[in-house]
Amino acid sequence: MLQTPHQPLQATVPGPRIPTRDADADPWHTDAVCHRDEAGLFFAPSKEPTAARLAREQTAKRVCARCPVLVECREHALLQPEPYGVWGGLTAAERRVV
């Protein structure tokens, strides 16, 4: 008895990324939720205790989660690379492993 050949695998190619904003508009950071926030939430003060840092970073990440430019912010921080602070919902340590 002959087996029918398997269906050939079909590769899928992702479509082009559709920008979420007009590239000619204001810089992405003008639409950021954190634009007018205190930098202290996103950047650690010197000698910050670990528990305080973790709590601050979680609060900053919650702000990032509702931000309309989270992707642009994260891309910026990964391409620069930004060595400090919470950018695009990621801490500096998290960005180093991405």
C-alpha cells in the first residue's frame, strides 16, 4: 500500500510592521504617559534599598503598561542602549538580557 506524500510545509512571512504613529509627527516621547511624571519613578536614586527599588520599578511598569508609545520607548531603550531606568516597561537589567 502506497502512502500519499505529506503536504509540503508552507512558510509564512510576517507582514510589514504598521507604524502606530505618523513618523513626521512630534517625537514619540511627547505622547508618553510618563512625559510629565517625576523622573524619580523611572530612575533610581543613589543607594536605593532593594525593596524600595523593586516597588518603584513595579509602579513604573504599571505606568508603562498603559502608555500608547510603549513599543517605541522600548525600541529606543534597546537601540541606544539606555543603561539606566525603566523604559518601555523594562528595567535596565531586563533590557540587558533581551
